[in-house]
Amino acid sequence: MHHALFLPEITSNIFEFLNPFLSEPTASHERDRLCLQDIAAVARTCHALSGPALDVLWDTQLCLGPLLMCMSPSVVEVSDRNESGERRSIQLIEDPLLSDWSQMLPYARRIKRLGPPPVGEYRWRLQTFSIPSYIINWLISTYPVQDFLPRLTHISCYELERSVEDIAHISFAPLSGSNLTSFDFTPTFDAEEGGWPLLSTLVDDLPQLKVIRLTVNVSPDNKHMLYSGAIAPMSLFHDLDSLDLTINGRVAEGSGLAGLQIFPRLRKLKLSSDISFTLGFLTALQSTVLHTLGLTISRNSSTVIQRLDRLQLFPSLRHLAISSDFRFMMSLINAVQSSALDSLSLTIVHSDNSQIIMGALTTLISSKRGWESSMRTLTINRSGMNLLVDEYSGHGHPYFLPVEDLLDLSHLQHLTLDRLVISLNNALCTKLAIGWPHLVEFYFNPTSARGLAPTTVDLNSLVAFTKYCPKLSRLQLGIPWNMTELPVLDDETLNILSSRPTRYACMRISVDGFSSLANPKAVAQFLATVFPRREIKIVLAAPVCLKYTKKPSNGWYEVVGWLRRTQASSLEIGR
């Protein structure tokens, strides 16, 4: 075995990559064939690999069932799944001895997450068990939690509720001295208590929580109790660092959060709710260190938007993401007082075309003080189907984006313009490339509406961005590659491109999977000239049927074959 594999840091990284529950290859059309049994087999090979492999195997567990099954069958009884498909249940036959505890300790000490794996595609492969609440209480309270679960940092209460017979009877107090800092839950409304009792319990049992993901389901029966029964108890987490809050349902009108001052140390907020609740929450939020804000808004109101225009919010903000209709988006951007915004992501939810003027949006973004030098990442897209609206055309279309207005953002590194109406040509591309010399990624995917705005770019635009943006590593412009004559580079351009160091990152070029190449060898030689000695990855945006074919017959595999003779190259299928 190679000496490098004796270093736990290296083997841990390898096993985390191979484990389909923790990671998966990106942009690949091949499904990861590995399973946990493969990692378990590695854990049994030798002592040097056993520890890192077991760390990965036990990193994430849906429930505590597998841990209980480490004890002797004379202590733990596991029922078989019945004909109706119900989950297997776990019962204690007798009180465990210290020797039984010792069988669980090597594995309990490796658990970091109780909940679904990061890769949701494989969640269905993990098995959950039905466990009585008294067993959970016994498990987390009998042995000092600092020694029993020292690495546990996250619990998903949704998965815990599915495995525990009655979560209301679980005491989380023993975990108050642990490293647990993250909690994900959807509390159940209790009509008798007039609220969500789990919230009040958590404030007392787990005051150390820094990250909370909370979903509250509001119904006509409990909407008047949302603020007093859910938001007020949650606001007692004074040291909360990150909150992901979803309010499902229509919130009752009223004073709401008036008079409350919540979360003074909050740095990250992700909020999904209707606009009335959002405005009240943002007004009550007292954090002066808010760093990241993500909003998903439903049920807009013009009256509420007028109130938003009068606010001055979040001078410390660095990252802002908004998914809403156009009016709310404009109002919130206008209210944000940060002069050092690093990234802005905007998703326009289609509501009323007559209210959408993309030029007003780009003008507002460019006019914000300090953003012209601080902005590094900008994403603008829209939700819904592509529009084919006859009464709109060209610059008169509501989604027509005057991209040159964004040239004031001279330090942009990552730019995504998706499903908008944009008119591009070679001259404008050259202007954009000169204006954005720090560009690393440019993803341009115009709407498919025919005749709205002409886009006439060719390989000269690729050359322009490559020439003036030395750090460019990803480009999609919708360039046609089936040209009979390829551009000839002038001496100045050749000297600039050939003088660049070879340490630059891999260049990813997205191409149209529908068009065929007339001369793959000439295309390969052209790419080798534009990107000398640099790895090139061709991302084929192919039709769905090509995702399952091994070699599309449009010439791109031949291009990669030619490129590999002089430099590293590969082809991917997908965005």
C-alpha cells in the first residue's frame, strides 16, 4: 500500500468522495455505483484504513437504530418488517451492561449528523426504525454525552419524529453540554397548549444552538397564534447565528412582530413566507452583523411594498438573494444600505408584465453606492415558462435586459443571465470582455422566444472574452460551432494568449449539442490555439436522448481526441 494512504487526512478525503451518501460526481451522466458495503469492506482490510473508513460510514445516520443494533441480540430485539411495509421496531429486552455500552462507543463517537444525508438522491436507501422515546432518553442520558456523542453537531427532527414513537416525551436537556449546534425541525401545533410546545422546550434544553432550520405550517386554526406561540419563543435564542425559516400558509393580519427586537447576532437568514410576515420580520430584526440574506416571497401587496420603500436595512450585508415579483425586488434593493455587497442573486417570479422594466433594475443596481467596486457575483433569471408574447418585441419586451448597463460593475467575476431577452453581437461581447477583465464565469442562456432580440455571436466573441479576461474558466454564449471558416487570430492576440502561465484552472466551454461539426480536427486546433497548454473541458448541452448514448455523432468526441494529443481534455454531458 502506498505510504500516502497511511495519512488519515488523505484517506478520509478519498472515502468521503467515494461514499454516495456524502458526495457525488458533479455534471456526470453516470450514476455512482458505490454503496456503503464497499466502504465497509475497506474498513475491514487493515488498521490504517479502518479508522477513516468507519468515520465516513458513521458520519450521517437517519436515526439511532443502527447504533442500538451494535449491542448483543440478547439485549436488543429488532422486529422484521411486516407485510404492510411498516418500519422495523427496536425494543430493549434487558437493561444493558457496561460491556454492552462499550460495543456502541467506537461508532457513536463518529456520528456527526442525525438526519438525511447531504446527497438526497440516496436517502431512500437508508433504513429507519421505530424506537420508543424512553430508549432515546436512556441512550442520550445514561452515558456522559461529551464522551458518547462528542462529534454530534446536527439533528434533523423530521427524521427523528419518523423513528421515535412520541417525540414530545424526549428530553434534549442531556445534549446541552454537547457540541450540538444545528437543529432542523417542523414542530407540531398543540391546540390544547395553543402553540408549538417543542419550540419552548428547545429554548430551555438546547440554548447553545447556533443554526436552526424551522418550518411552521400555518392553518386557519392557528394563524392567530403564530407570533406568540412560535416566533416569540424562537426569538429567545439570542446567540443564533443562522436561521432558515419557512412559514407555510397565510399569516393573520395584525400587529405581528411590532415591539419585538429579535436575533441581535444573526449573520445568515433564509426566509420563505408571504410578504406581510416578511416585512414584519425584517423590521423587527435587530442584527447589525447580518451577512447573508435569502428571501422567497409569495402573496405580494402594494401597500406593504410602499412601507418597505421607507426602510433602511442591513448596512453589513454581503450576500443577497431574492425570489419575488419585480416590485418587491426593486423596493428591497432600494432599502438595502450595504455599500459592500459581494453577491446578488435575483429570480423574478412572473406576475404582471406591465410592471417589469429590466432597464430600471439594472439602473438601480448600478446606482447603489459602493456596489460598482464590491460586486463579484451577479445572477439574474426568471421563473416560469418561456414567454412567446406577440405584442412585445426587442427592446420593448418586459424581460429585455440592457446588459451594457452592468458594465459599471467592473469587478464582476461570476455572471449568470438566464431566460432573459438579451441582444448580443460580437462588438458588444468585445465591449463586455474589456469592461469585465476579472471575469471567471459567464453563463448566458437567453429566452427561446423567437424574434424578440437578435443574438449574433460567433467564435470571435469567444476569442474576445479569452483575450481580455485572463481568469475566465467557464463560458456559455450560445456560439454556433458549425462554421465553415474559423477565425484567424492576429499576432497581438496570439502573443497575449501564449504568454499566459499554464497554471490557470481548467477551461469549461458549454456548446450546443444539436449542431454537428464539419471539421472536428480544425475545431480542436483552434481551441488549442486559443487555450495553449491549458486543460479544456467541453460541456455538451445535448438533448435528453443523448444523455444515455456513449458517443454522440456530432464530432465533439473527435475534438476531445485531437486535443488530448497536446493537452488535457474531456467531455461532459449536461449543463
